[in-house]
Amino acid sequence: MSKTTAHSVVAPTPTARRVSGAIVILYALITMIPLAWIVMTSFKTPPDSIAYPPKVLFEPSLEGYCNLFTTRSRQTPEYLESLPAPEPGCDAIVRSRNMVIAGPSNVIPRFTNSIIIAFGSTFLAVFLGTITAYAFSRFKVPFADDILFFILSTRFMPPIAVAIPIFLMYRAIGLSDTHLGMILLYTAVNVSLAVWLLKGFIDEIPREYEEAAMIDGYSRLHAFVKVVLPQAATGIAATAIFCLIFAWNEYAFAVLLTSGTAQTMPPFIPFIIGEGGQDWPAVAAATTLFLIPIFVFTILLRKHLLRGITFGAVRK
Amino acid sequence: MAEVVLSGVTKRFKTVAAVESLDLTVHDGEFIVLLGPTGAGKTTTLRLVGGLERPDEGSITIGGHDVTHAAPAARDVAFVFQQYSLYPHLSAYDNLAFPLRSPARRVPEDEIRKRVGEIAEMLRISAKLQNRATQLSGGEMQRVAIGRALVRRPSIYLMDEPLSSLDAKLRSDLRLELKRIQQDLGATILYVTHDQTEAMTMAVRIGVIESGRMIQLGTPREIYTAPASVYVATRLGQPAINLLPVGLLPDGGAPTGGKTVGARTENLRIAKAANGSANATVDWIEHLGDQNHLHVTVGDHKLVTLADPESDLAKGDRVSLSLVDPLYFDASGKRIAASGKARIPQGNG
């Protein structure tokens, strides 16, 4: 005899739960394959990385990372013979390829540039975006709609369309290949997105909260910091992630405007390919490294992000 | 506590005047209720006193100081909003402590703890102090919101329909509570509502507002028994006052110029009609438990009055209706005294 148990008509049944869970996990696994492949490749030796059929099981090696962090020079066997025994680690790996380490590569300065430029411009864009959005949300700004449209209109074309004028201007005022120049550029691109996203979030915060705070003895600035900012945290976090991802990944301007001092990771990574054969493990190692900050940042803000990207759909 | 005076205050939004040449004096320790329908300008009046709006004309003084152009923080007022009353990112305790931690006050933390504790006790929310504001029920939230005003001793408490989002039971509990607290503290309160029961039970004086103008200001009893106009009369009384043309029903004789008769339940005598004396028909009866609403048709006019639940009136019955001391209004809607035995309103209600 079958037993009938009462269940809600809107809550999913256990079977539906399991099926939907399985679908989500399967989809997640599929989307993660390329990432997993990159990380795996970074631990392969160059021959393993181009083996056919591709190797799923392999002996892990740090050769990719050694090659990424160093520059090497090929030596004659006689010269190598004459050297003292290599130290274990990168030294030994490099020696086994008939090379010696000539010095550190540019990866650390490039990575540092990426961090400074991406986080710097994200901070600026979100900061400016927040106060601008607040002003548009709360005050009677003359021609507010037109100004907001103008801000949005900077997004109507791909930013690269203005690459040549910017290149010429930057050269003229000495901003080419500088951290400041890149931070300003990415901020300019991101600030329109930030203003529009954040205005939506701040509009949703009832102004009664600030009014209550002002009655309670706070100035408007205090009320903004104590009452608006905490409630806009979700929107600020979501906006920060969007801005960071753009600035972190941006390639076209970086190629055009940076060559040394301020070069970021995106133009640097393809540069690795050209250095003495196609060193895929080194490229994969660079990519893996490149993924980490975004990964960490997103994990840190995930609580906010989840609410942030579904904003409008979920009422408080 | 202090006296608050509004003189000739006008506030326009674009071309619409939300408040127009409003004069109002709230005496020290007085509980004034502003009564009027949505959009009458009650909330704008409160916001003007609180400094959330600046008047276009007129002046506002609190305790003798002209605060017409002062910032909200500088006015020493407390405001209870109709909704969105608590800071959602803070606990109930921090919400109550918020005004005391403001740069304008900076009360020491142990003093804050003491004051918050007392108020929480008074409002019976002590057990919920550590809850996040969003984890409170509607009634608890509103009590915390009222508490946030009460932790301070401002010149005046401004309350904008603080009970309107609550259920009936809680509303009547808090109504009594608020009145008791007001008397205990000797607080000056300007309270806005469209609920006549709140106005009648709590107010020392009621101000009836229409389209931004103060139509009548007086004790609840004055407003009820001697309304200045049809508009004021329709604000009070449950069921609402019945407005009929003079002469439709027998009365003690209308004064000259009287065009409209206002009849509340207590002004109507109803009796089962004996043969030809019937002038009305019972349409239907709403049973509300403690009382019955009787819907009656007289000619083309419909009336609502109360009937004793024990009465044996039934739908379709022919009845005779007559008026006892009704209110009379002239063609412009102003009340005119009844001829002969005009009722003199009693002062201080």
C-alpha cells in the first residue's frame, strides 16, 4: 500500500531537489573544465602539455612556474658540466633542459602593476560612483536625466573606439605607460557603470532612514556613512566586482598604452608564448596566478554578490 | 519639553500648496493630533516642524527659538515614521541607542545602556534587544521605533501615523500605552493620523486639516459635537455621519439658511412603523458582533446607523425615522447653530 504524505504544493519534492541539484552540479563541473585544464597544464612538463592524446593523468612538475618566474639561457653541455651540482628545485629543473637561470622574469612587477591598476581604478570608480549615485538619487540635480544619459552614453561604443585619440593624448601629456594613466582610464570607463548600478541600489534605500538619522542628531554626511553605506554594501560589492573584472581583464588599452613600467598581466601573458618556443605550462601558470586575485575577491564578497546580482528580484 | 509655534507656514511642491498659511501652537506637554485624509498636508506639517522640509513662507519656533531654517539635528525633535522605521542593519538595541550616539549628543555608553534598558522595559521589548531589526515582528518594530524617540527628551515628539501598520489589537494596546507614557513624561506630542479613534482617545486637542489648511482646532469633544463644517463632521463618528437635505426627516425645526442635516447614530430615533407613519425601509443589516449596522433607505437617500443587536428589525421592515438634535449646515457647508436649544459645546474635553 502506498503511503501518501502531506507536502507543500510550492516547495520542491525531494526528488525534484535531487534532480535539480544534479543538474546544477553537472553544469558547474562542465563550466569548470577549462579552468581545471589550465591549472592542470600549469603543473605539466612542456612535452606533457602538448602530448596527443592529451594526458589527464601525469606526473606533476613545477617547470611551468619555474619558467614563468625566471629568464633562462641555453648553455653548452661543456659549460653545464663545469658548474657545481644544481640545487634542488627550479635550478635542477632548468639545468635538466640544458639551461641556467639568468635572472628573475618580469612576472612579479607585471602582476603588481595589475594589482595596483585594477584595484586602484576599482576603488576610484566605486567611490566616485557611490557619491555620484547618491547625489542623483537624493538631490534635485539640474538636468539630472540628461546628465545621467550622458554618463550612460559613454558606454554606447566599445571603449577601444577611442583608443587612438587616447593614445595621442596620453603621449602628449606624459600619461603613457604610467600607473596613474591606466588607473584614470579604467576609472573613466567603469564610473558610468558604477553610477548606474549604484543609483539603482541607493534608490531602493528609503530616504526615511537618512531623515530619521538626521532627526536623531546626525549630519547628512554622518547619516550617509552610518545608514546609507551599510545598506548599500551589497550594491557596492557587486559593482566593485564588475569594475574589478573589467580592469583586471582589460587587454586592448593595456597593449596600446603600456610597454614596460605600467604593463599589466593581460599583455604580458601572450608575451610568454613567444619566448623560446611555445611554453604552454608557463602560460598556464601565469593564467592560474592571474585568476587567483579575482577568485579570492569574489569569494570574500560572495555573500553580498549573490544578493547583488539578483537585485530587484529579491525584496528585503 | 517646550512650546512649538507655527505661524503662517506655507509649503508648496511645485505649484501645489501642501500646507497653506497654517497657524498652530502646541503648548508645553500637550498632545495634539492632526486629523485629515491622505494628502491633506498632515505629514508635510510634521516634516516642516522636524526640519525635513523648509517652509516657503512663515516661521516655526521651538521653545522660543526660531528654527525655521535650522537643520533637523539642531532642532531637538524626535520623529516616529509611519514605516521604514528601523535601521535594518542594526540590532534593536543599537537602533534605540542610535540617537544617543549621535555627534550632537554623545551620551556615555553606560548611560545609554541604562536609558535603553528603561525604555525597553516600558515598551516590553527587553527580550528582543539583541535581535536584528529585520527579525522583529511588525509590532515589535514599531515599538522599537517609538522607543527610539522616547530614549531622548526632545522638545517635541513628532509622530506620523506610528500605529497605522499594526493590527487592530496591537494598535489599541499601543494607543493606551502611548497616552500613558505621554502623561507620565509630560511629553509634548504632535501626532498625525487619519484614524478617528486614535484622535479621539489620545488628543488633548484635535486639529482637522483639509488641503493644507487648518479647518478647526479644538478638544475632541468640541470637534465631535460642534464641527465647524460638513468636512469636519464627516471626520468623526462611526458609522460616518449621515448627510441629508433639510426636511427629509422630521426634526425639531431647522434654523433659517440650513440646507443640510447631519445625523449621527445618536441623532436618529428609529421605530418599527405603525401603519402609515413609516418613512423609511431597512435595506440590510450588517452584523458586527457587538453592534449592528443598519442600512436604511429614505426616499433616494441611504443612511447608516447603529442598531441594538437584540432588536428585532429585519431586512425589508418599514420603519419611521426622526431626528433628535441633529447638526445643521448651510449651503456652503458651514455649521449653523440649531434654532432654539442649540447645544453648547463643553470646553476642555
